[in-house]
Amino acid sequence: MFDPISLASAAATWVVNKLLDRLSSAAINALLSSEGLEKEVAHLSDALRRANLVLGAVPAGAAAGIRIRNQQLVVQINQMQRLAADLAKYLDELEYYEIKEKVKTTNQKSSKLLASVKSITQVGQPKLKINKSDIPHIKDAVDNLHKISEDVHNALLLEKLDGINWSTQNASTDTREAVENFTEAKVFSREEKNEIVDLICRHASSDQELFVLPIVGDGGIGKTTLARLVYHDPQVKGKFDILIWIYVSANFDEAKLTQGILEQIPDCEYKNTKNLTVLQRCIKKYLTKRFLLVLDDMWEESEGRWDKLLAPLRCMQVKGNAILVTTRKLSVAIITSKKEAHVNLGGMKEDVFWRFFKQCIFGDENYRGQKKLMRIAKEIVTKLKGNPLAAKSVGTLLRRNIDEIHWRKILDSDEWKLENGIDGIVPALMLSYNHLSYHLQLLFSYCALFPKGYKFDKDQLIRMWIALGFVMDERRKLEDAGSDSFDDLVDRSFFQKDEHCFVVHDLIHDVAREVSLHECLTVDGSDLQKVFPSVRHVGIWTELVYNEQNIERSITFEEKLDQIQNNVILTSLESLMLVGVYDENFSTKFVKILDQLRYIRVLKISAMPFNAEILLSSVKKFIHLRYLELKFDSDLHKPLPDAICKLYHLQVLDVRHWRGLDNLPKGMSNLVNLRCLFVPGSGSLYSNIYRVGQLKFLQELKEFRVRQENGFEISQLENLNEIRGSLSILDLENATKQEACRARIKDKKHLRKLSLSWATSSISPAIQKEIMEVLEPHYYLDHLCVLNYAGATPSWLRENFSLTFLEGLPSPDQLKHYVVHGCPQFPPGSI
């Protein structure tokens, strides 16, 4: 279903390029030089560039039609990836200790009395960045990378010589053909057919230009069958003089497709040429009647290439022409049909699908025999989610043996999904996966860690991707790049919108599981999959095992944990999730798993009353951690440990579900790489962060309470230009004009809601006016709320009014009233 060598090569290339990018940073080079590693860095960069060139030969050969047959190369290519990953971890540790030293220095400088920070300086002792004993290991890893690159290079040279003959004999792997007629004995209609027929027939009767209607849906959902139903409809045939069916597939060749169109025009004589200009002249000459063109299975996303193909079809003398496009990609629908809507094709209706399924098994849609078998079939059909290709695949398996035992085996297993051939469901869906770039494949396959039916929060998943280093972009914010990638996967139907969240279709989830077997491991109520030594991500979901009302011991589930606990994967694990309730016996085994982790970057844990403290104490050693999400649902008060503030690489701390949390650790400002902090309640805990101004990457700060004490001045906001959403600045009576000016509120261009509040109205209106004048927000602001303000209207709300994006803007006469008397916090349409 996918080429292991190509996949291994893509994965290794990704890791190598990530490491090369980091080594190109001036800051990283300076850091390595300070450790006396200049020679090692030069040698490493050379080895990585060499590895990159060698790995680049694999996709280059594939593009030339050469498929590598020596499957042993997978082992060596994976070894290249592991070596590069190990070297990246050394670099990560080096950066950690460098940040630690900088934090210690900053703390010392900001303290009035150096002696008072004795406990802080002890945190940083002894000064350690990298163990000298590690340097020989680094050198060995670099030498090994050189040697393996040479071995792979030589093997690829041999493969290329052999591969040329092999590739010419196996030039095409596309098993589908441009078939306009039905291959099934009985075709079941879809309710969408009448809607499409009505649309294109009404257009055919008009004098409008070319009409394009895309049909979008998952692989195997019935897009081609629906297009055939429309194509053969008598009403359609009566409206269009010429009907043309072209199978496009991934090979979008404008000249070849134009040739295909010409071949299906009656009495068309054209010169056999690949010159597109000549071919398009023939289109204008011979295509002189109203036509319906079906472009089946389209993948091409280039708007320029699409426009080039359609150029002669858009300037026909005869009007009312139509094109029907079938595609799995929403992005294709958008570029092919700029004005018209598209048809989003889902599964077949339940009653029609049941008849279709019986037709697949028995050849009779009305079959009513053997009640026991019918009950089993009913259970199976609900798992297929209305997917016709899945019904065909399962029907083939059931038809082989009309026996209750055999059918129950099919019901309880996923064997049917992995059937090979053009009628296999996962192989069919795998085609969509294979068309993704490796980057998108990496992001999608990580979703296998979550159970079926999981409701994904887009922003949360993106934060995990970033924490794992899956999102790389030097020109844009990582969140923006991750969002674009997520949207790409939505456009390609890998995610589906479900109210305020996203879900992955069960069959698409099976594809994720299939392609990530060697990387992701899910432990839940189902049978445990094989634990490969290359596994880097583990998700443990207890919902199907333990009852929240009555938690009883599950020895079977503990045995699954034993297979992980005693496995080598733990020392290189990068993600670990434990979600749901569990008992103390399970907890004991899980704690032993935590003890063996070394390179963990994403950690999501549900704590229980009996193990919260021990779980929290385990966290402090995870110096590579980027994402930490903790959940605790108990009336017992469990504060977060100060040790969390030593996780200097931490980007996300999510404790919004840590019940009873009434304060944050004192050293939160040490988390200088923190991007997202989520806390329980309305956000008052944000105001307790001492020297919050050090968190210059922070994006979430719902509340800041000004105090007349060091570390809580309003000027702490000066460098917090990444904060977004809403911000309430409270107790402004404690601010001075100079400190308020330094806050640089106008630079916070991501803020959409701002509340400015004085705790009392007894402050001099003149002083309030001075403060208010320097708190001008960025003009992108949507909502402004001012409370207990008695001063005059500031200039930026009067003659120099700049907040053009404010919603519900009052008239100038009302404006002063709003400012003087204030308003409820962020009501709809307030300013």
C-alpha cells in the first residue's frame, strides 16, 4: 500500500533537515563554540549534508519511475534517522542548561539583595551544560552517520542500475481505468443524483457560460458511481449533445487530457501531437455542440494548470456546457468551481445501504433468510458508516463462507479493512494518504494516538504538533503554519467539522493506525497491537476499562501496561498520554513507566487523589518537555510543585482542569519559552505571576492586576506583544503615567478585547486622563470597556480616533458617556 523505503527516506530527511536548520542558527553555533565543539559541529554539518544528498536520491529515483527493491535499506535509512534524532537530543539538552544559566543570571540581577537569592543560585548548581563524557558519543554518532550514508549511497547506485529495466517493465501502477459504464449488476441510486441532474439541466437550458460542479467525498464513498448515474440519466442525455468521460487521477497532463476529450468527440479528426496549442485549436474546431464533460478522480490543485485545460472550453459558441468533477479534496473543488457550490457526498442512507450490503453478500437486496446471520450483518453494517467500498470489501469476505462463526470473526476483527486489491477499503483510502507531502503525513499519522470518535480541538492538536517539532516555518508564527497545515488536511477530508470541533472518520482513522504502527501505540480496551522498538508516542485511554462510579481492578489492562513498562521504547518516548480514571494497582505500574522516560516532549496526564503528588514529583526531571497538560478532579487541594518552573523548554502548560487550584508556583517567570498558559476559572491566576514580563512568547493573559510592588508594575506588559484574545487590566490607580507608557498597549496587535479598570472612582480625573492617554490600544481592537473612569475622553477616542475595527461604535455624543460611566465587561457591541 505504501513504499517502506520512500516512507523511511522521507522521515529521515525530515529529521536531518530539522537538525541542519538548528545548526545554521548563529545562537546555536555560539552556544556550541562556548563548549569547545566547533570541530564536531563542522563534521556533523558535513555528515548531515551528505546524508541529505543520499536520501534525496530516493524520491528522485521514484520520480524517474525507479522503485528501490532492496528492502534491507529501510533498516539503514532508519538508523540514519535515529542518529540524527539522537544528535538533536544532545543539542536540546545543551540549550536547556544554557537557558537555566540565563534564568539564574536574570534572577540575580533583578534581586535587590544578592544574598536573598541563595536558594535560586543553588538551583543552577553545578554549572552543567553537557557532560564531557558525551562528547565521544557525539563524535561516534557523527562518524556512524558518515559511514551509513556511504553504505546507503553505494546500495542506491546499484539499485539505480537494476531499477531502470524494472521500472520500464512496470511503468504504471494505476489499476483503475476511464470507465464510463457501470461494472455492477445492480446500481443503487443516491438522493444527490436528482439535485445534480436538475442543476446541470437547468444550466443547459440557459445562455450562461461553462458550469463546473465538483463532487467531493472520501475514497470509496461513491463519487464515481454518482457521476455515472448523472451521466447516463435520460434527461441529461436529452439536454447535452456530446457526453465525454475522462479519468484524470494524479497524472494531470493538460495535453493528454485534451487528447482524451478530442478522442470522444464524434467525427473528430486531429493530428496526433503533444502540442497543447494545436490540440486546443482542434477543440475549438470540432467541439461545436453542447457538451457534458466528466473529469473523474481529480487531484491537481494548481489553478494555473486547471485554467489552461479549460481555456478553449470557456469560449465556445454554444452556451450551457457543464463539467462534473469528482475529487477527494475540498481544495480541488474550490479552485475548479469559484462561484458554484459543490456537492459534499457522505455515506449512503441507512435503509438504502442495508439493501446494498445484502446485494453485496447474497446478490439479492431483498434477502430475508437466516435470522442469526442477518443480526450479525446488521451489527457489521453499522461499522461501515454508509461507505459503499467498505460494503463491497466486507461483502466479499462474508460471501466466502456463509457461516455464523466466520461472520462473527469478521465482526470482531478488522481483517476486512486490510484486504488488498482495488476493492480493498484501506488500500483505496491509502491513496489519499500517499498524495500528502511527508510533512502532512507526519501530522495526520499522529492522530492515530487518539481513540476513534475523539473530538479534536484544532488549536490543542496544533500545540502538540509544535511541541514535537512537527511544525517548522522561519517566516511565520508556528501556530499560523500549523493552522494552515490543519486546514490542508480538512480540505483533503482527513478531518471533518463537527460543530465546534473536528473528527476523523473511522475508516480514515484506520489508515492513520496502519501508517503509524511503528511510531504510535494506543492502549485501550481493545487488543494491544504489536509494540515495535521504534514507537515514539503512546496513548493510554482508560474509558472502556474502568467505570468512573465504581473503579475495579483490571488485571488484563495491567498486563497491557506491563508490555510497555518492560520495553526499550520508554527511553526514547516523545509523547505519553494517560486519559481517564484508574485504580491504585494501575497507578503503581504507570509511575514506573514515568521513571524510565528521558526525552519526553508531550505529557498529558489525568491524576487521581492517591497518586497526584507522586505524578507531579516525576515531572521535574523531564527537561525536554514542551507540552504539559494536567487534569485533577478531586476536592483535595493539590498545588502545583515549584519544580514545574525548571522546565525551561516548556511551551504549553494546561492546568485548566486542575480542580481547586488557587495559585501558581512562584517561579513561573522562569518558563521563558512559554507560549500558552491555561488556568482554571476566569483568569485571575494570571495576576499572580511575578515578573510576567519575562514570558515574552506568552499568548494568553486574560487578567493583569497592577500593584505597587516590584514585579507587578504595569510596565511588565511592555514585551508581551504576542498576547491575544482578551485582556483585563485592573487596579489602574496603582499605575503611574511613566509605567503605563512603558506598557506599550498599542503594540499588542493580536488583542481583540481590552478592559481598563480602576478599583475606585476617587482618583483624580486629571491623573486618570494622563494614564488613559498612554493606554491607546492597537487599531485592530474589536471591543473596549472602561470601568470607574472619571477623566476626560482621551484623544485617541476623540479627534484622533483610530479604532476603526470597534464593533457597535456609538455616536460622538454617546462616546463620552461610555467612557465616563463605563460598561459591563465585554458586552456584545460595547467599546
